[in-house]
Amino acid sequence: MNVGIVGLGLIGGSMAKSVKARTGHTVYGMDLDAETMTLARMCGAIDGTLAEDSLPLCDLILIAIRPGAAVEWVRAHGAQIAKTAIVVDLCGVKRVVVEAIAPLAEQHGFAYIGGHPMAGRERGGFTSSSEDLYVGASMILTPDKRTDMKLLETLQAFFLDLGFARLTFSQPEEHDRIIAFTSQ
């Protein structure tokens, strides 16, 4: 499987390192910081740059950037995403992101589901990322009426391979209400 990762900070960098350490998948990554891209290539966290030529090859795209930037990225690149691809945002808030990205996914014909890995550290950035960050953690997904079981099975296998202990399902509003009290 070809995995694209947008944003290689703590969350995206840890996803890239975990995918490379625990699976045989190919990882294409992108980050605005040139030093981060160099470090990611040098340590083997990515196989190549997520760009115009590699984006259509991705079976799974993980978006690990700020909520507003995630929406803008999908708006700018939605037409290039393969109709067979699954897009998962990894933002810490769900309602506003899902409300904005779901219609774009429908418009462009790719599958989309909101996600939030329940893991982190007190420091951010690629240099704080780790292939073990997700071991034993929960992955929250926010399926909707368009989400089919095959997509959920694919994501379950993928995230469990990365070390997540479980997948939890939630509505975006419920997720945000719970996280507001417990995390952010």
C-alpha cells in the first residue's frame, strides 16, 4: 500500500516512522519545513516526497496538520486524490474539519473519515516523533452514513499494525465534547 502523510511533525512523523518500522508499505511525506523533509528522508521515515506525481498513487492519505490547514490542503489537492483512496485527517478537533472535508471527498469521489490518535508528547516536531508513539493507544474514528465496512476493516488492520490497541468510534460532536474536557 502507498501511504501519503501530510505534515511530519510529532503525529505525522510518528505515523511515518511507525509505518516504516511495522509494515512493508511505501510512505510519501510532505512538510513545509525543508529540514524536516531532509531528516525524514535520512532516517528512512519516508520513501519519497508526497507531490503532484506521487499523490495519485496513494491508497491512504493521513493529514497531520492544523485543522484549517487540513481543510485547505484537501480543497487544493482533492482533484488529484485517487477515487480509490482513503483520506483520514488526524486533527484533534473533528466537527469543523469533518463538516468541511466530507463534502470535498464526496465531490471528488474518494473516501474520507475523521480520525484522532489519542497519543502525544509534551514536545512537538519531527525530532520528537517516535515509531512507538502509538503502541497501546486508542485511535478514534468518526464514521458517517457513507462509511462502509470494508473501509473500516482496512483502517482497523492498518492502525492495529502500527501498534494501536483499539479503534473507537464516535460522532464528531461527541468527540469534541469529550476531548474538550479531557485533553485540549
